[in-house]
Amino acid sequence: RHRRKDLPPSPARHATHGARERAKQGSKTGRASRAHAADLGAPVEQAAEARSSHRATVAGLPLPPPPPPVTTIMSDKKKFVIKPFRPHCQMDSTQAEEIWKQLSSAIHEIHNQNASALSFEELYRNAYNLVLHKHGELLYKGVCKCVQGHLSEVADNVAQTPDEQLLNTIATSWNDHQLTMMMVRDILMYMDRTYVAQNKKVAVYDLGLIIFRDTVARHEQVKDRLRHILLENIANERSGQLIERMLMRNTLSMLAELGVDGPSVYEEDFEQYFLLTTRDFYRRESLDYLAQNTCPDYLTKAETRLGEEAARVNHFLNQSTEPKLKQIAETELIYNHAKTLVEMENSGCVSMLKDGKVGDLKRMYDLFSRVPSTLDCLRDCMCDYVRKAGRELVTDQERVKEPVAFVKGLLDMRDKYDRLVTEAFRSEKKSQKKLKDAFESFINADSRCASYLVLYIDELLKSSLKGLSEQEADVLLEKVIVIFRYLQDKDIFENFYKQHLAKRLLSGRSVSEDAERSMIAKLKQECGYQFTSKLEGMFTDMSISKETMENFQRPADSTVELEVNVLTAGYWPTASVPQCRLAQELLPVHEAFEAYYLSKHTGRKLTWQTNMGTADLKARFNERNWHELNVSTYQMCVLMLFNRTDTISLDDARELKIPESELKRHLISLCTPKHRILRKSSKGKGIAANETFTFNTEYSSKLKRVKIPLVSQKEGGLGLAGAKSVPETVEEDRRHLVEAAIVRIMKARKTLRHNDLIAEVTRQLTSRFVAEPAFIKKRIESLIEREYLERETDDRRTYKYLA
């Protein structure tokens, strides 16, 4: 089938049913122009029939002669129609003007809201023919002039509208304009696709937006009035008045759509002025409100204002305004006053921390989170306050007298501020780090904090955990581990913990072996196997000792019951103390056990630690007064001297070869008013050089079994003056650890500069203690003297390893 080249594409279906009927019957009515238009859009078969029955002229242009007859080929299945070629007819300017007049009249009717009587299919074909016959410029300029004329009348009407009705009038005009331009755009769709695209013109709908912008929206009597009314409405809403949000939304949406060919009209004509007035408004309001209200009140007000601005964007402002508006509001309400809010006297951050106002702190944190740079001010304030409170706790003389009470106060303080950081600061990592830094600063100000923590653990494991469930005990131990993490000098903690663990194991005073092992497991998890290997070895020794005593049989003629704990020298905190002279009654069983053990374990050596033992004695003070005394081994040796005499001198006691300080301490323990087993010749707490001691036959007690406690050595107060005091044994261990680390590093590196060596040694030893650079330097000098290292000849600050 052959189709004419000048037939248009299928038009948009805007024509009504009546219009289509009129187009079909155009040849019968004699209306030439309509008949021609209907003929253009008819199917091929109908067009051929129309040409054979009627010839007409359009605007005086004669139609070409009739084509040759159509040949029709019939078949059994389908009918084929072969049409002859029809020559193309060119439209002249006169015809084009006539067609444009029809289109112009139709556009005018559309502007007057009389579009229902128009045939949009016919209008589309007229516009199509104009563009097809090279009259696109006539059509384009004509439409531009037509729209311009109509909008000029609209602009005059809007300009004369009073302020109270301006938004309504301009919104109505805008809605009408959008509707009419959509109709015009549909009629001129073919022009948009061809002429506009080929000649790089503005599309019809966008052309209407530009004309509306320049003619109506930026009319000299409309532009400034419109902006003033919009800003005034927003100011009224901020003051609590109700406004027509939908009208505001429509107007601002209009401004946003009008920026089609350049900078946004919304930004130039409204947004920049809106942002300036917003900044000025919040600057003045924040200063006034802050001067007359407390910090929590201001925070509540700021939170409300920020919420209102966010809602304003959702209700009628353009979304592009949100980040700019948010930045201005947060700057004026939060950033500019952050430091003032934190430092406000009687109501600022310090007051909130002091009174535990979690809700206010949470609100402050949430607001400051909008401007992340202000959070540092809040975190620093919290850190400084906790550090100050911690130092007050450390220097509290009443608290430091009782180590257990001191650690309880420390744990309560940590629980309080940890809950605050979790709830108010949303468990933020940086805030948790600041809290950790604050606790570390005052806990590590005195090395004896480690010993106080050990004493608290000792109290837990000896008595406080009694009656608690496994879960409750684990919670208490976990809290201790949190404080343990803050300690930098963990080797001091290990030294004290080992001593107290040894006392608990040897005296059998632990509440639960499971609790002991749970604590060691937690320490192992924190510091590794090396930290707890000796502690675990102590439990192994106790288990082996129990098995050994089950297999040992005492001599048949001995009346002494012996219980021995065999301790591995490297695991236990044993001091090099000479063995005291034991009573004759103890020697047979003593020698029997030693012979038995060495027969089972060849190559070992037993050293009796008499300073660590205990004994149960049956003492008869008179014929009617018998008591069982629980004493130390030293006290037992002293008391058994009275089996031969009622009075001994200090020199007699010295023959037992007990260290002088320990001898006097144990003698005084036997002479205390509560447990006056012995009477000393002099009065007062001290022991004179010629002191004598007499067995007190008048001693009595309500208890049949009496434990004689030792006089404790006085603990020094926990103060900052003793911040760097380190036990001698720990100091010795540190020297070995530092030297070992230096040799290990230099053996791997061979050559290393001084600063790099200091940094690497510090890093490797951080898990146990913080090594001072001066201390490391002394150990380097010691290694150089012993020829483990040497300095480079050309650079004295570079060390070289000597194999």
C-alpha cells in the first residue's frame, strides 16, 4: 500500500464526538476548509472515495486533477487497494495566515475558558500543516504574542489587587495559566517536536512560564508586595498566629516552577530574603531568651523552634531550602551559644551532671549533635567534672581510711556516669573515651589505688560474695574489672593480688573456689595468659598438696597433726626469710614429711616458710580454763617456750631466730587487751630492750576456740604525694622487663635511633605498666655497660646491637 507523505501522525484525542461527526460529513456541507481537514485525517479508503465524489478548494487553492482510477485486487482472504501517486501541494503565506487566524481565535477562546466548543483534533491538524509547510516561525511568534497579550491583561488585574487578596488572585491566575498552557501545548505538540527542537527555541509550555514570570510575577507592582506578604505570613506563624499554609504552598511552588531558563526565581525573589530575615529573627530571639531563662528552658525552646522550621519546610517551603534553613537555625540557636549553655552557672552542664538530670543532658546532647563541632565542648565539660569529682574522692581523708569504702565509692561514681553517658550521650564512643580518660587521670595519680582495688576484691572473695548467686557474683566482679581496665600500672595490681590470693588459699578463707577462678579468668581475658599463669599455678599447687597429704602417713608416736602446702617458688610471693627454730615436739613429723616428699620427687629442695604457717594449740591457763588457740607459726613457737617456764625475756624469744620486726609484732599481738595471753613487764604499746613476758593464767574467754589476730601494719593514706611510690619487688621486675624488651627489639632491628627505641619499648610494655622515658634510658645505659648494646661512633643517638 502507498500512503501520501504529507499525512500527519495520529493527533491527540481531544476532539469531541460531535466534532468528529462534523469532520466526516464536511464534503456534503460544502465547507471546503473543514472538508479538506477531514480528508487529511481520513483512512486511505475513505480518502479515495471522497476524491472520486467531490472536488473542493481550500482558501482559493485549486486541487490537483483527479488521480487515475484506483485498482482493486480481490482475493479469497484479503482486499488490496493500490493508490496512484498524488503530487504534493505547497501552502502559501495567505493560506498560512488564514489558518493562523483560526488557531489564534481558538487560543483566545481557551484563555476565555471556552475550550469546550473547540475541535482539538482540527486545531492540531491546522498547526501540523503550518509546521509541515514551513510556516513554523509564523506559528511560534503568533503564539508568543497571543500569550503575551493575555498575560498583560492578567498582570494589570493582579497589580490592582489589594494586599489582602493578592495571594488568592495570583494563585488563581497561576492555576488558570497552567491549565490554558497545557491545552495550547497539546495543540502545538508537533511544533514542539520539530520546529522548536530544530531551531533551539523554548518549548511552548516553558515559553508560557517565562512570559508569566516576566509579565505577572515580576511586575513592578507585584514582585515586592508578594515577597513582603510571604515573609509577613511566616513572621506571623512564628509568633503563634494561624496562616493559610496551602495558599503559601501554591504561591511558593509557582515561584519554584518559574525558573525554567536560568537562576531560580524562588531563590532570587524569595529565598535569599527569607534566609536573611530568619537569621536576624533567631539571633535576636536567642539572645533575649537566653538572658531571661535557664539553660534547660532555652534547650526546650530551641528544640521547639527547630521542629517548627522542619515542619515549615514540609508544609509550604521548597525542599531546596531545608539544608540552608537548618544551617542558619542551628547556627543561631546552638553553635553561637554552645559554650555559654555549657558554662551557665546553676543551670548549665555542670549543674546537670551534679544533680543527675539525665533528661536535660539528653536534650542538650541531641541539640549539640546537630552541630557536631559543639559536642567537644560538652564532652570536655563532662570529662573535667568527672576528673574533679574523682580527685575529691581520692583526697577525701574519711574515704581513704577505709580501702573497701573508697573502692565502693569509686564503683558508685563509675556506675553513675556510665549510666549518664549511656542514656544522655547515646553511648557515643567519643563520650565513653572521655569518661575513660577522666577516670584514668585520677585513678593513676596514685599507684596505691591498685592495692586498694585488690583489698576490695579480697573482701569480696572472703565474705561479701557469700549467699549471692553465680550471676550476682559475676556482676560484682565485672564491675571490678571495669576499674581494673583504668589502671596503667597493672603489674602493681598483680603483685598485691598475688599476695592476697596466697593468704586466702593458705588460710582457706575463700568463699568459693569457683569465684576465685572466675576472677582469674576475667583477668586472663583482659591481660593474657602471661599475666595469670602464676595465679593459676597457685591453684595447681594447692590441688597437688591436697593429694600429697592424703598419701602421707605421720609417725605412729607423734601427737602432732601436720598439714603441709608445697608451693612452687616461682608462683608464690615468698620472701627470702630464714627458717625459725621449731619446738622439739614438731621435729619428728617435720622430718618424716620431708623424707617422704623427697623420696617421691627427686632433684627438688624443700624450704620451710615458717612465716606463712598457722597452728592450733590446746592451752591450759589453769585447772578449769582450757582454750584452743588459733595462732601463727611464730606465735606458736613463742608460746611453746612457756611449757618449760612461766616467764621469758626478749632475748629468750630472739633465740627462735624470728626476724626482729616480726618477733615484736607477734609478741605485741599476744599482749593486746582483748587477747592478753601474755603480760609484759612494761606499760605502753612498745617493747623495751629488757622486756619480759609472763604467761597470763587468768586469761579467759567466752569462746572455746579463740583466734589471735596479728597487729596489722599501718597503711599510709591515699594521697597525691605518694603518686609514684612503687613496691621494691615491682621495681625490680620492671627493670628486668624493660631490659628484656630492649634486647628483644634490638636483636630484631640491629640498629635503632634513641627516640624510636623508647617509643617501641613503651608500646610493648603498655599492657603491664607505663614506662617513663628516663627509666628506659637508665636501662639502656646499663645494657651498654654490660656490652649488650653500643652507640654508633658517628651518631651518639643511634644504638647498635652486639651479638
